[in-house]
Amino acid sequence: MVVGDVTTGTEVLVVGAGPGGYVAAIRAAQNGLDTTLVDRDAYGGTCLNYGCIPSKALISATDVAHDARNAEEMGVYADPLIRADEMQEWKAGVVDQLTSGVEKLCKANGVNLIEGEATFVDDSTARIAHGGEGQGSESIEFEHAIVATGSRPIQIPGFEYADDPVWSSRDALDVEEPPEKLLVVGAGYIGMELSTVFAKMGVDVTVVEMLDGILPGYEDDVSRVVKKRADDLGIDFNFGEAASEWVEDGDGIVVTTEDEDGEESTYDADKVLVAVGRQPVSESLDPEAAGVEVDEHGFIATDDQARTNVDNIYAVGDVAGEPMLAHKASKEGIVAAEVIAGEPAALDQQAIPAAVFTDPEIATVGMTEAEAEEAGFEPKIGQFPFRASGRALSTGESEGFVRIVAEQEADFVLGAQIVGPEASELIAELTLAIEMGATLEDVASTVHTHPTLAEAVMEAAENANDEAIHTLNR
């Protein structure tokens, strides 16, 4: 095949088959638009293949082993054996089921699927280079395009992911033989989730972080609960240090760090996991060729309809900026597809929840108390500790709390922070409360099933109005 000798057309070209791209493609096709989805790697993107799903599968598996090993106070005695290779097989099965499901859903909705790497030629044409030598390329003329190219792990100088002992988060999720000693660079959500996984496998985990605490961006009393559990797991933390180099040393490596005064420390390890954040993937698409503006970090700015500065080109998901969350990407994809179809869709960023799958979990939505004050509200706060929850005590997981932030006069729910068991599930009720404009009274007067963790949400709402039954009112 001669390069570029085939030109086809489509109403909507979607580049990237992650949770933003494939969802956008399906919704565009559901709206009767001729839609083509191009991906160079794997259906489902980072989320299904190298991020959310595989990491949560490993978190669940290691939780089972850890919980069984520590259930003696319930009268349960066990010494579970972890076979990491078999755990990987199970995880791969979960991933395969989901990614094949994405492909089937796209085809069933009439989406045209193309494997290859897309590059803009101009604002109505893209060149698709098919993978493999001699596979050639083709051109696609489009009326609208949705950029959903996602993000990748950030590298730091001296720590190339191509080097064997240096892991990205993607590498860490495919490990069949855990190391004896693991050094983790970064105590953000990815570093903390994976540190917990490996600690529960029995790995000796050390974390170095250039800031003075874990999980920047979360309130101190929230991150403190997670830090305490990590300490109990034996994870060693060293703050105020940045990794500067590594060298081989016998069968292992030695990683050197520096503090802000230039003082060095060294750590022995078998592997080093770099988890310092993610950056957008946009350069390979050459968005400038289509006139799409990209900032110095590679992000594409969009409006509340996911539209870029070029009218017929949209951007969704990680490449469109923070927060880098799969569910935010999917919602943006739906909005972009519906706007293209002529529907009156728009994004509402005030009720996008976020969850960290540490032990225990963290989940937040809307405003914190400080953010509410900064926005000009006079907030009132309701809080309920899980140690006062019958259901939490009966599961052996009673650390943490539910906190609700509301507006003083009108009683509207403005935000919530949960740290504790099933926080990622419980946040949905308060996300809906914000989305629906519900008040504390609405949440408190809703009958909640007993005994459940969700009662803690109701009790926190009651606490804000000095009506809590199972804890002292603030």
C-alpha cells in the first residue's frame, strides 16, 4: 500500500479510545452521527489497561490477603499465601473482559474502529499511520474531531522508564515477582495506592516525597488517617527529599535523594517506582497543524462544551486538563458528542467527585470548608466518625469520618470529604445532593438502611444542624 493513497470521510473523528474517547464515540453514534474511533494502543485506554481497573484489581486482591491475615480479633485465623503471578492472571482476565466489552459496544453502536496513530493535517483532515512495517496509512476527512489522547506518567531526570530497575506506575501493575525492597518516589495518590499494594504483599516499602506530607491537595485531618494506616503497614516515609540519581550496587540499587539544602541521603532497594504525576499526551497528534492551541504543559484549553479554540474540534479527558479523572473524561466525552449532535449540553464542574483507593479510601466532592469561605459562603459543618457507626465497627473498619460542608442560611450542601471504609461509594449520595441542590435537611430526613455505612452520611447532615443522635453535636 502506498502511504496516504486512501482517503475516507466521517462526520465525527474521535482520537483515543480511553474513557473519554470511546464514550464520546458511542454517544455520537447513538445520536445518528457517522463516527470513527482511532486508537494506537488498546481499547479502554490507560484507565482500563494500565490504570484504574488493574490497580483496583490488585488493591482488592491484596486487601483480601491483608484482611484475612489481620482478622484475629474477629476470631478468624489465617496465613494467606500470595502468588503474584496468579494474581496477575486474574487481573489480566478482568482487564480483557472490560476491554473486549468496549470494542463490542463500539461495534454494536455502529462506530468505525481503526487501529493506528492519528496526526492532524489541518482542521478537517487527519492522517492515520497504521501500526507495523508496511501497514501504510490513510487520510480521514472529518466534519468534527474529538481529541481524547489521555496522559502518561511523568519521568524525572536520571530515572528513565526504559531502565530495568526503574518502574512507572504501568510497570508496577504488571509485576509477577515482587521485589524485597521497593523505593517509591512520590506520595501522591498513585504513590500511596501502590505503596499500600506492595506493603500488603509483604514488600519492604520506603517512600520519599519532596513535600512535607502525603497526598497534597487533601486536608490534613483527611490525609492523617491514611498516613496512620500506612505507618501501621510498615511503610517508611522520608519527606522533604527529591530523588536525584540511582546506581547499581551488587544485586540491587542505591537511590540518592537531596533535600532543599543539598544534603544527600541514600536508600537501598531492588526497584524504584517513580510516581510523581502525569502529563498530557498531545504532541504526537500535532494539534497546532489544525490550529488548536496547546499550553506549555501540553494541555488543550476547552470551554464548558469541551470545544477548543477551533470550532469543529473538541478535547476531553486528561489532555483537556485537571482533574485527570476517568469519570470526568467520560462526562466531557458525552457533552462533546451531544454538542456536535446539536443538543444543549454543557459541563458542570461543581459536582465532580474524586476518590483515592488507599487504605482507608478517601473521597471528596465540591468544596472544603476553606474553599467555601474563600468563595464567600458562611459554611456550617457536620461530621460523623465511623467509630460511632455500628456497621463500620461490625466490619472492623472504623477509622475516619464523613464531613459535610453546607451553606449556613439556605442549608444547601456545598461539599463533602470522606475518609474511611467504602468512601468511594458513599460519596455518590453527596454528589447527587450537590447536583440536585439538596439541603442538609433533605439528606438528614432521607431514611437510610440500618445497619449501613451510609447512615454516617445521614448522621453528618444531622450533626451540622445539631440534631445528631449517635454522636455529640458540634
